[in-house]
Amino acid sequence: MLATSLAACMITVMGIKARSMDFDLDNIKIEVLKIMKSDPRRVRGIELTFHIPDELKHLDEKTRTILKNTGETCPVIKSIHPDIDVKIDWGVWM
């Protein structure tokens, strides 16, 4: 749930920001991988891979940076313990 909550939070705040900039993030997808650790059993890491649809690949660097910063400061990511490694692959927005 933690990893999925992170992805949902990021795309929600990014979508709100995109709408305020007069466009939508339709068809964007996030692949989520939760990596577990044992002894004690807990989440060790979360890997998110963004899949950007063709209609959003053209966004200029400033807009992409705004959206990425918005996602990377969502409430859930700010609530994750620092021992949990979070990796974000922005795909074509790198």
C-alpha cells in the first residue's frame, strides 16, 4: 500500500498542477515496485517508473521540471522514513 499510495499521491498533485497550467496528464502511467527487507520484515525501497504518453513528450523542460518537483514534494513522499530508498525513473522526462 505504501508504494501505491506514493504513486497515487504524486500523480494527483502533478495532475492538479498540470490543470492549473491548462493541460491534463491523461494516459500517464506509473509502474510501481516495492522492495522488501527481512529481519524485521519491512519495506526497504520503492521504485517508480513513469511511462509518458506521446502527447506529453513534447512538454518543455521548464514545465517538466515544475511537474517533477511537484511530484517529488507530495505529502506521501515527505512522510516516508529516510531509511526507505525511493528511486524515480522519469523515463523520457529525464
